[in-house]
Amino acid sequence: MLFSFRTLLFITSLFVSAGTWSSCIKVTDKSALSDAAIKAGYTAQNWIGATDTNTGNIGLPTVISVSNSETFQPSGTLLASGIGNFLTAATGTPYSSKQVLYRCDTADAGKLYEMYSTNGDSAFAGAFFTPEVEGAYYDVERNVAVRMTNLSTGEYYSRFWKERQLTADSWFQDDKYIYIPASAFSNVLYEMFKIDSRKYFAYQNPMDRDTWTQPRGYIAFKGPGLITERIKAGLDHASDYYGWPSYWPGAWSTYNSVTYVRGALCKITDYPAIVKIPPVAVGILAAGGNSQAPFHVSLECESGAVSSALPSTSAANVAMGFVVNQPTAVAAARRLGLTTSAGGLSWLLDTHYGEPGVASGVGIRIYNDAGTPINLLPDRIKTGTGNAR
């Protein structure tokens, strides 16, 4: 009888333990969503994870200029920077903000984490730290280092995993499950710096397209029941990459999105932060008049610098352009047909052009010293040939 009682007690204990066990799953279709989640606008579809080439565009300039001179372009010079949005830049197929990537039990709250690190097992994509720039790692191009900052925590990416605990304000929850949408994950500040060291690199030609497939940084999700639960803060990515790639929702990369040019360069040494144009009466503008103000941009060039926007594999051709940094102003110019055949803009419009109280039929045009209009760039992603852009 005593034996039977102990056996019954043991079976009951097993039953209770099984009832309180919880876990997370990767969500790849809407069958994992409750009616409440669907009614709230959440959706789901298949996603492949952080494979080498399944990355988006971080928004860096398409051309990264690298000087061979350590004095003209000293160590620590910022070569380029961009803010990568997780929804559009961390994967080749953009996520919607309400696309659910994981589902967990409500009991898992407090155990859910975003994990992030550099590509610690790749010599040219996050394995080796450079002391020349805080938080930066050697990149594939000679004399170039990359630093990534998690914009939710403000911390630099490291080859040693870091974590950010997810909270209820970043997910949807019903009476049974927690749904982790793509909007729960962090954006990145991606910076490229000049360094003097030549210790680790793969590219050093006058012109190199970045065809290095290895991402520079990764984001993983950690929750109970997932293989990624084995990733702990402080572990070295070089040996601890549990769940890669299918359980990691995003990666940061410059694969096929930037070209490095190396040689004699120019740099802007002085420019006005603000150009004030004198007020002008409506009647004067209606009669064909204008208001204008001169301004100057000063350049300093290395010996041998070539002024050209034409592509070349033998020289680091130098060109300068003015970028319209307000998407609404770009869209307004395009609606009015103020564009060139190459995609440039002929006029700069007000950011609020077309709204009530904002002057219509008025724009700004920039001319060079010879009186020739200068076309404007709509973004930093594309470049053109000479003034055609």
C-alpha cells in the first residue's frame, strides 16, 4: 500500500510539472495566431532568417571614399553612416510592423530577449576589434572599421552577445499567448571609420564592390523552448551561434550595396550651415523676379585628385553634390515633374509644399559660379554622371 501511494504521488507530480511548462515557437503562417490577434491587425508569413545574403539596404552612400593618406584622412574619420530600420534593412524581404515572428506562452513574460552581436566568427565582419575607434571592428576593406549601435539600448555591438529584455509594450497578448511582432526589434546606427591599421582586410583595389556575403551584425530572439535560449549575454559569438540562421530574424550587411574607391580624394572644409534668402514680395515673384543669396563651399584636395563622376577602376574620381534630405520635398518635386532624366531634381521645394498656408509655385534653384543650374540628388543611395543627375 505504501508503495502504491508513493507511485501515485510521483505521477501527480509529473502531471503538475507538465502543466506549467511553457515554450516559444517560430511563427511562419497565420494558423499560429488567435482570432484576437488577427482582429488586432497582426499577420504572419514564412520568413527564412538571417542567411548570409538575406539582408536589406542600411541607407549608406553607395560610394565610400578611402584615402591612402593617413594625414589627409586620419584615423577615426567618419567615412559614412546610416540608420538601418529593422523592418526594411535587416532582411531581404521587408517585414510589416505587425508581422508576428514568434509566439510564446503568457507565462514566458520576463524571459524574452533580443540578443545582438557582431559576426564574431568572420575576420572581416566583426571578429577583430580595433583600438583606434571605440566599439569598432575591422571590416572587409583595408583601413576601414565598422561600428554598430543598438538604438534601443544605446550600446555598441560586440562579438560577445548582449541582450535587451522585451516588455509588454512591444508585443500583443491575449489570454493564452504572447505574440512578438517585427516592430519589437531594434534599429541600428551603422558607422564606417577610417583606420590606419592594415591588419585584417580582403579588399584594397582602387575600386571594390562589396561582395562579401558575411553580415556584420546579427539580431536573435531568445525565449523558452527555442534553441536560441542557449545564447547567454557575454558568450562569444565565434563559438556560440545557436539557432543561426533560421531562428535569427535579422542581420546588418553592406553586401552588394556599397563600392569602395581608394586614391587621391577631396574633402569639404567649410560650408554655411544655413543660407538665408532675403524676403521677397509676392508681386515681385509673380512678375518674374527672385530673391537670391550667395554662398560658398570650400574644398581641399589631395595631389592627383580627379574631378569626375564617371566610374573608374584606376582612380578615385571625386564629385560633390547637394542632397535633398527631406522625403516630402523630394516627393513634391517629383509630383510636379521637376526631375531630370537621370532621376535628379531641378528645384528644391519647401518641406510642406502643397499644404495650406505654404506658398505654391515657389522653389529654390542653386547655380554655380558660371551661372549654370546645379541639379540636386534625391537621396544618398544613387549617384549619377556629372550634372545630368
